[in-house]
Amino acid sequence: MPRAALRSLVAVALLAGLTAGGNAPAFRLTPQGASGPVMLALIDIGRGYPNGDWYCPPDTNGEADICLGADIVIHRGVIERRYGWSDNLDPKWRASKFKQIGAHAVRWVEGGRWVAVIEQTDKDYWYVQWKAPIDRGRFCLPDAMIAHYKLQAPPELRRSESGTRCYSA
């Protein structure tokens, strides 16, 4: 078997082990700042609706900055696959709601399947910190996201020829 094919087979086996209840994550995350426990996961969420709350960045400078706020949106959904997580994640914790920051003055936000970094909260929901679409069965991770979460991937998973880090979903 050619070496490249063997590497691909090992990478697929690593990711498949996660969905079969494997204990070792294919990806390890170490979030920066005040983020709580996080997970890189494939999520399937329904149409979301604003819950009446809004968000302004914590570094807003009182009267000098104006923050119109962005709506907080709630989605019902499920985690389909867990690709990796931070060391402080409680693997037994469950929730079927997801919250995220929506656009200003939204009525609803469409759902879908995403690969996302979701934060485990002390409430009854996951908080979507970052998400990426799945395109032709693959998802790509931008360098800024990798740096922010200090994401570590198995050595078998390398950059594509174009330089992006894309993986099979």
C-alpha cells in the first residue's frame, strides 16, 4: 500500500474512533482568554430565533463607544460527531440547545450542519464560538482559529496542497 494511502487510512481511522466512543480526541483544543470548556464538533442545528438578549463586546469604552448590540439566537440541535475537546470539558454533560451571536435586527437565523467550536456553559445550552460550513464532505480550519484555540491535530493530518487545513467531515 502506498505511503499516502496508508496515512489517509490512519487519519480516517482516528476520526472514526471518535464516533465509536473512542476516548482519545483526534484534535485537542486549549482556548485563549476567558473561554470555558470547548469542543470541536459536527453539529446539526435548526432555524434559530432571537431570545430578546443582545451582546456587546466586553471592551466597549462606555460613553466613547456606541454598541448597538447583536441579537443572541437560540437553535435546537444535536451534536453528530465529536472531533476533539479541551481538557476541562465534562464528557457526560448534555444539552440540545445552542446559542450564538446573530446579526443586528434579525428575525431568525437559518440552521444547518456545521463544524463548530462550541463552549460548554453552566446553563442548559452550548455556546457556538466559531463555525465553518461543510463543503463536499470536508471542513477547513483557518489559521486564526487554529491559533486562538491552540488546536493540535494528529501528525497524519497535514495541510493540503493549497496550504489550507481541510479535513474530512
